[in-house]
Amino acid sequence: MELRRLQVEDITPAYVGWLSDPEVTRYLETRHSAQTEESVRQFVARMAQADDEFLFGIFLPEGRHIGNIKVGPIRRYHRLADVSLLIGEADCRGRGYAAEAIAGVSRFAFAELPVEKLSASMYAPNQASAKAFIRAGFRQEGLRIGHYDLDGKRCDLIELGALPEDLSRAEKGAA
């Protein structure tokens, strides 16, 4: 698997299709607005120019784009950034790519950015995402009860965080 900064040239009909697929967007805020090729182009172009947000494509060795992962925005005063991701290709979910991408982007953030802590959050029913973050070294830090509306019902929000030593511990445990 390879992570590389996403460019407008990486936008394909499949990528735009992920953002219209209710299964892919079930736990993403992007589900609340229609996504078009133009809106995706604008977003990717903005991310490619940003100095406080880094959008990476997740690519298999043969070049297949299977998802995205983003670190940022960076809150420089606190040396903190968020991490979020999606695996768009259904046949690539549950195969460890998310945890691998999370670990990779976390290593990048701690080594290359003015960041000393990473955070992530997800809808509580999205256990696959929570497990991927935990496998990569994140720890659960909080639970916001009834924080979001999901399909007309209140839904808890899981909050996770990682410090550099958390990732080191996870990498040692995987060896």
C-alpha cells in the first residue's frame, strides 16, 4: 500500500462515486451534501494547496486508488491535528488497509509536521473504523453520548487520540 498526496489528476468516476454511495458515506459528514466531480475537484485542489491539511490517496501497489486519509487541520498552538479516512472500494474493507494508512499518516505527521498529538472521532456504530485506529496505536479518550443524529436517532461519538509513544508501542506490539 502507498500513501501519496492526492492531486486533481487522481479524481476518477469511481472516486466521485464513493461519495454518492450510501454505504461509503454512512458515517461521513459529506453525506449531507451532493458531491459532484466539480465539488470533488475543488476540494482536492484546495487540499493540495493547503499547508495545514494533507489529503493522501491510499493506493495499492498496482496503482489502484482505494480510499483517502487526511491529517489536519493542524492547530499549531496546541500542536494537534485530526485524522480522518475512508476506504471507498468495498472489496478493500476489512483487509487492514485502514490501519496501515492510519499508522503511515501518523508517522508522517509526527515526523514532518508541527504535531505532538493526533485525534480522531467516529460514530459509535462505526466499529470497523474505531478498531483500525486502535490497531494503529490510538487510544479511546472519550465517548460523547447522543452526540450526532444518525438515521433519525441519537448516536454516540467515540473520541480517540495518539501520542508518538502510542504509535511506537503499537508498532513494537505488531513486530
